[in-house]
Amino acid sequence: MLTRRLHLPYSAGLVGAGMVLALLPFGPTLRLTKELLFNALLPPLIFEAAFHLDWKQLRRDLPVVLTLATLGVALSAAVTSAGMYYLAHWDWLSCAVFGVLIAATDPVSVIATFREAGARGRLLLLVESEALFNDGTAAVALAVVVTFAGGHQPTALWAASLLAATVVGGMACGAVVGSLALLLAGRTEDHLVEITFTTIAAWGSFLLAEHLHLSGVLATLTAGLLMANYRSLGEISPRGREAVEAFWEYAAFIANSLVFLLIGMHGAHANLLAVPVVSAILLVTLGRGAAIFPCCLLFARSSLRVKLRHQHVLFWGGLRGALALALALGLPPEIPLRDHIVTISFAVVAFSVFVQGTSMAPLLRRLGEIPAPSGF
């Protein structure tokens, strides 16, 4: 309530509250871990976002989204890795690990920030769908780099097959679980049972895919899209759809709140003076520019052209958050400079939340994408 009165993103307020909470003598000891984020907090956020995606518009813009989520992630990782090698003087392996895990935008931060700012239409679809789809590319790239760290020499064919298996397999898991859930949900008009089947689809698809070492994000994304748009197997009743949408709106709000509180609690103990924070933030920002502008230029002469002002928003709105932090915390201990990577990842996340996040609504207003708030 306070952040809305001050016209600030509530995510920034929650991160600040988490920092204060962690410093209190009676503060909780819960910590943000990869397992907590992946198994508990990420599935409801991904499912809720997918359930509200406009499939017809997404299908039209899919070439742009996939280009940003693949080529864009690769360009961003390359720029960040090379910059850290020459500016921070890290070894190439540590640079590659950091560049890859920080390259993908975070769906939690992106969706929370842009929805709260009031973004609509194609711009919202592009930023949300890119953040949802680029997980697969980043996960595969990180697996390749970690394999190098283990002393193995993965080939290009192996990396390509791993990417295909991770993406296609994850989507297949989501399609199977989502289809079964929709088939059963369409046989009842009890809204509580319908909510239960969407819950099973969200967590079931994610956990199944992760258990098989596939993309849980793409699995839950597929399940959410299928249950919201594919009606030949069954259909959620009108009353059930209202209940489902209300339930997932609240579930996503709670999960978002916990994520940002946990980010703040983790950051309260981070030593940001021990690593080259400023150069890392600048390089990540530069890498984001390398991901957006060249990729959008590929569609400049087509019907999928991205407006220049939308490119500016995509560039500055490439927020990093809990996903990057959880991937860093989940790195194996043999990775060189692992503690530095974790600390510098939090620094980039903090910059995203407090600088990019708080300036997003003013930027959107300046570009005419959203109206000024009442009393502004």
C-alpha cells in the first residue's frame, strides 16, 4: 500500500523489507535456494502468466520471441563473458558461467514489474513471452559450461541435441500433463475441482520435466497455454474460469511477494565491495543491448517489425531476478570464483529491482505506452 502511494514498484519495497527483516534479531532463517524457487514458487508464476497469454498474438509474434530467446541470449552471454574476462580479469570458465546464467531475463521480475506499471498489448506480450521462453536456452548453455568445468569436452552436436531435448521434451511434458488435467476438468462443473486440476497441471508438469532434466518453465508454460486455449478435450466452466483466474492471481501475488522478500533477505548478507560490481552491471546492460537491437533489426522490413520505442523498453526492461540468483546458488562447488559469481549476481538483481524496476513506469509514460497516474 505504501509503495503504491509513492508510485514505486512493490517489488522494490519487498526487497527492502526483506533486507530489514534479515537484520532483525528475531528474523526468519529461510533462505532463497534453487530448490525452493523451482519446486515451490516458480510454477504458479509461470502458469498464471501462460494462462493469460493471448495465444493468437503469441503465435504471430513467435519468430520474434524465439529469436530473442535464443540468438539474443547467446549474444548477451557472449558480450558479458568477454567483458568480464578483460575488465574483471576472471578466468574464462567463471566468465562463461556468469555470462550464461545472467543472460536470460527473469520471468518473475519482468511480469511483476510490467503488469504493475500497466503495460498492455503487444509490448506486454513480447516482454512476458521472451522472459518465459529464454529459460531453455540459458539452462542448456549453463549445462554445457558446467560440463566443461567437470573436465569433459562437449561437442556442438551434443549441445544442439541437448537444447532440442530440453525444449521439446519440456513442452511435451506440459502438453501431456495439461491435456490430462483439462480432460478431467472438463468432466465437472465444481469450481474447486477445476482449480485443483489447474494446480496439478502447474506443479505436475514442472516437477515431471525437472525430474527428467528438461525445462520445467517450458512445461508449465505449455500446460497453462493449453488449458486456457485448447478446448477440444474439455473446457473449464464459466464459473470455474472466474474462480481459477481469481485463485491464480492470488497465488502469483503471494509467490511474487515471497520471491522478492527472499531476495532482500539474501542480499542483506552480501558483501558487494569484494567484486567488480559496477563493471558487471555495465556489461550485463551492454549485453542486453546486443541481444535486443540486432535481433529486432532482423525483422525491420517485415510485418513483425518491432517499434523503436518498444525496443528501448525491451532493452531497459531486461530485468534479472530470483531465477539468476537461484541458478548461481545452485552452481557446483568446483566452479572457480563461485562465491563471487553469487555475490555479483545479486548485485545485478539489486540493480534490476531498484534502478530498472523503479524507472520502468516513468519510461513507459515518457514513451506514451501508459497514461500518467491519477494525481500525477
